[in-house]
Amino acid sequence: MKRNNLLPTRKIRGFDVRPGLYELMGATALENAVNFTIHSSHATACSVVLFRRTEQKPYAVIPIPASFRIGDTWSIIIFGLDIYEFEYCYRLDGPYEPENGLIFDKSRNVLDIYAKAVTGQSVWGVKAKGDGSYHARVHADLFDWGDFSKPHISFQDLVIYELHVRGFTNDCSSGVQFPGTFAGLIEKIPYLKKLGVNAVELMPVFEFDELDGARVFDGDQLVNYWGYNPTCFFAPNTSYASAVEYNREGDELKALIKALNEANILVFLDVVFNHTSEGDENGPAFSFKGLDNSVYYMLTPDGKYFNFSGCGNTFNCNHPVVRDYILDCLRYWVVEYRVDGFRFDLAAILGRNEDGSPMPNPPLLESLAYDPILRKVKLIAEAWDAGGLYQVGSFPNFKRWAEWNGRYRDDLRRFLKGDSGTAQAAVNRITGSADIYESQERGSNVSVNFITCHDGFTLYDLYSYNEKHNEANGWNNTDGANDNNSWNCGAEGETDDREIEGLRIRMVKNAFCALMLSRGAVMFLAGDEMCNTQYGNNNPYCQDNITSWIDWSRVNKYAEVTFLVRELLSIRKKHRCIRKNTQPISLGFNNITFHHGVPWNDTLGTEDHVIGIMYSGKKKDGSDDAVFLAMNTYWENVDITLPELLGYGWKARVYTGVPFSRSVDPSEAMNRRGNTVTLCPRSAAVFVIE
């Protein structure tokens, strides 16, 4: 950015300066100068602190004159700065009244909340030298997007693959050149494309300190591995880059996003606007606390921190200043990084008022829904929080917000393991959860269906453990969810029993059949398609080891599951009647019909464990199409009869009762007599019209 008409007006501490550009937040490079802008509602003075690169002692502290302040905003242009040679932070003075939420300290280094590049944990697991304060660098945006064109994928067509950037490739079995990095993930794009997913959801990639709360337990180093403790919302995590980028932090992430989009894979970011890593009154104060504690955090009347996040503090999302900040941040990621969507962690907090009470029409959620820059990105809410606010089906959506469907997860888990009285709920979830979302007038554009995610058991562990085994986390197995709705198939954990292992694989395949034939977007956890295990740990947030990393050797060991997932995704993509209502099939059937055991039976009782769902409609070329999902979660053989389609027949494409491979024809592998088939205990089948 060039501003040739901006000339110095005075000299401070040996630097030529002038009033800055007040609407340009953060630090921005100009021609032979840098513009610094910051605002605070309660500070009485503000200084820019300059450091030579990597040094801890400042070489200049430049107070911003009171005359350079307009309202609550300080802005200054400092001339003669080379952005490649310095780092910066702020120091703010003001009242110290903790009981009123004011904790200013003029000697404290305060990280710019708009910083685009942050120093600190540049190398994973290596503590930064010095006093532990964070410095920022002025970002140099030199990335060339070229002739960039983003893919468009409708919500109901989404197949989302949730992954941790480090854990996806950090194990040596990944075979990548740059393990644990954005570049390493780029190397795995051919795998993702072959698998058939069309979106990835990256667990937090904003700057975070993995050594926050680090400890040694039973001889093992535990860290804040997941990254749900943001340090700076505008800066990418430096330790996820394969090389130190200095002022070009983010180029590797941009290259990843560009490469994924070129492979027709969207990129969603898991964002954590519900809390920060500054914790409660006993935590550090290096950013928002030092800038405007009572504005950015929800505080009790005595100046303590509300803790609806379970992490010590709660971001004050519906304060007007904080709303603008969050909107600025998301706009930045969409404009500068071309991000396709966001999943909001503990999103119920985004709808709480400053006193913590839920709001019927939260202004932040409305602003994000209608913002013109965010208009085309996907907004996905984790519609609950740690304070007990559960809003699945009632999250204020403004006809824009989708939800992680936690009821889908719970109902499908119960049905798949054979619980009585769960069949009807499972059918409702598979067919789009109309009983939850019909009042929202958005049909299948609301529900993100999932059975597993980062928080909980992997899909393989869901059928390998009756209980969580989080002892290695160091909390006496008290952390993590207790209501897992899991089943170990007859043995707890690893086993040499081939019958039990075969049943586990079948249960995993059944879960994928249900998920991939569900209305709405679908999501699954990275590694589930290869039966990745966390050894029974359902909360491995601190496990930076093979517990959380993907073991790529399991691609070969569980190849039949990987092949099955590819096949199911191919079926889902080819047959759009699964994903959306179309013109009715020529036989006149509704788009979704039920045939639970026998044709046209839509009634399910408490002890029913067999379901039959038929999707039908028209292909794009106008020809008839139909797909049938049959599931038997009972522990004995069950016969199920498919409906007659005059002029057509049914071809089995998937049957989980036998090993899946390209050389096995499911139609020949199952016991079939015309349209009646025998499903073995705990199995599923998928048929298509022919």
C-alpha cells in the first residue's frame, strides 16, 4: 500500500511520525513506514514497543501522543521502519481496579489482537526464550493466488473430513517429506481426492501455545495438542509451517488452501471464539486482558470470569466492540486466505449476552449471517457450550447457520449397537432430522451428520471399548465424556479373537453405510476409514503421540474398510436422490419411503432393529433413480424384502456381512431370493436401481 501524501509531522524518540489511518486496524506496511492502530475503551495512554528481530529487550518505546487519539482509538504512522527487521507489541496504561475488571499495567507487553504474524512457538514443543511475552511482525502479503477459481459445493453435497494438521501426517508411517505441517497435508491431497471427500475441516490453526499447561505424567510429555486455546485469532500457527516464514506467515497455509481447492476440496476452519488462552484471574495477561479486559471477557459483578467455555474465561462475543472484532477476523480469513467456511467451537456462547444469559436473536450471529463478504461461506455451529446451554435444533440460524447434529450422533450410536427403542429415531436422523429442523424452513441445509469427531472415541474404538481409558491424560480417568454409547463387541480393547475383530470391522462398516446414506452434510473423523485407534482415549487433547496421530499402516491392514468408504462415497455422489429431493420417480413414489422389513411398512416398535429406507427420484438426465438402505442391528439373521419397482430390479452394491473388495459381488455373496434377502446379524446393505 502506497501513501505518498503521508508526510511526517513531528519526531518522537528519534522517529518521524504523524497521525495514522484510524480505520486500518493492526500494523500495516506503507511506503517506508508502518501504520499502527489500536483501540481501548479504558486505557489512558498507549505506546508502540519495537524489538529487533528475535530479541527480548526493546530498542524503542514510542508513546502515541494524546493528540493522535480519536475516541478510543490510537493511530500512528512511524517512518523509516523495515518490516523484516523488527517485531512489536503495545504497552497501555490505565486504572487498576480488578473488582471492576480493569487490570492495566503500563509495564506489560500486550500482543496486538490484530497481529497477522506472531513470534513465540515457532518450533513445535520448544519454549520461546525471554519473558514469555508475545511479539508481532508486520505481515507482508506476497502470496500469488494466480487465476484462482473456487469450487462450489452445495451444503447437502458436503462430505467433510475432520483432521488435525499435525496429527494427520506426523507419524513416520505417513511417508511425507514434511510431517506434521501444512506442507505435509498438501502431500496427502491425492489420498483425500481418491477417498472421495470434498471438504476438510481443520482443527484449530490459529496461533496457539501447545506448551500452555504442559506437564510430564508417568514419564510422558503432555501438551495442549488440539489447539483449542487461541493466542491470536488473525495469525496462523507458526509451528505448522515446514519452514520459518518470518513476515510471510501463512503462505504455506494459503498454498494448502489453494491446492485443496484446485482438487475440488473445500477448506473449513475450526474457530474458537468462545475463550482465549489467557484463562481466568490466575492466568496470564498478554493480550485481551491487557488491552481491555472488561470489554473482551464476560465478567461477574466482582470482576471474576464467567466460565461457560470450561477453559477459564468466556469471550464477550455480543459486546459491540467484540462483535466487530470477530467480524473483522472472519472477513480477513475469507479475503486473505480464501477460506470456504467455519465451524464454531462451543457456538452457543456466541449467542450469550454480556451477563451470560442466552439471547433470542443474538446480534453477532445475525451479523455473520448477513455480512456480504461472508455471504457465500458455510457457517457451522457446535450448538452447545460447557455452561449447559444445548441448542441443537434451536440455534438462532437466520436461515444461514448449520449445526453439528449431536442428536444424530447419539441416536445412531444407540441404534447401531442394538439398543431397543431407537430404530425410529435413527430413521429420523438418517432422513434429515425433519422432526428437529422442520420449523427452520431450511430442510437438509441445517444438519451436519456425524457419528465421530475429534472429541470422543474414533469409530474403531467405539466398537472396541465399553469404557473410556484416559488414564494417560493424568486426571485419574475423570476427564472426557462418560456417555459414549459404545460397545466393545465382547472384549475390552485390543484382542486376538478373530471373530470379535471381524464383528468390530462390520460395525464400523455399518456406521459408514448409515452415515453416507443420510440426508444433510456428512462428516467423519480422519482415520476412521482405516480403523485408526486412540486406544480407548476419548479425550486425547494432550496426547502428541501415536495415540492422536494417524497410523497410516492401517490403510493396508483395514483396506476393506477404506475400499468400502470409497464405494459409499461414489454411490452418494452418483445418486443425487440420496442427498436431495428431485422430481418423483416415474412410478410415482415419494422421494423418501419406508420399508422396514417388508415393503411399505413405515411403523417401528420398541423391539424393532431392522430398517429399510428407499430414496427415489430423477437423475439429471431425467431417468429414474432409486437407492435402498437396509440395516439389521439385531444379533440374529433377519429377512428383509425390497419393494417391487415395475420395469426395474435391485442390484446390491454393498453388503457388510462379507469382506468388501473389488472381486466380491455383494449380490452373489448374500442369501437372496428375488427381492427378499437375508441380512446376517448386525449387517447393512445398499441396493441401487437397475
